[in-house]
Amino acid sequence: MWLLGSAILQAGSTETDDLVGAIPLVAERMIGASGPLRLTDGGDLAHASYVVMQIRNGEWVQDATYDPITQSIVR
């Protein structure tokens, strides 16, 4: 929410096209609870780990983790 509010202030607008341009610029300068908010070109956090989940025997289980430092899947 802080990122969105800051982007609205930066853009001086709540229009989607204006915010699409402002959000990456504002995120580049922000630090959130989990670390830097810098985004990739696809809009994902640039320095975020992702957990890969899968269903086994009807239960969700962690299968792997994506490591952004090595840009690899760790099992």
C-alpha cells in the first residue's frame, strides 16, 4: 500500500497508465519489510526468493525454492 500511495503522489494521478510508469521508479528507492522493492521488467521483486509448491497425495508440499542470487531452483 505504501508503494502505491507513494506512486500516486509521484505521478500526481490515479490513472493506470500514469501509475504503471511511476511504480517501478518509486519502488527503486524503497525498502520494504522483506528488503528492497526494486522490480524486474516483468514486475516481480528483483531480490525475492520464491517457494515452488506442488500437490502430493492430496497435500500441498514445498518442492523447491528459487534463489534470486544464483538465479536457480534449489531442491
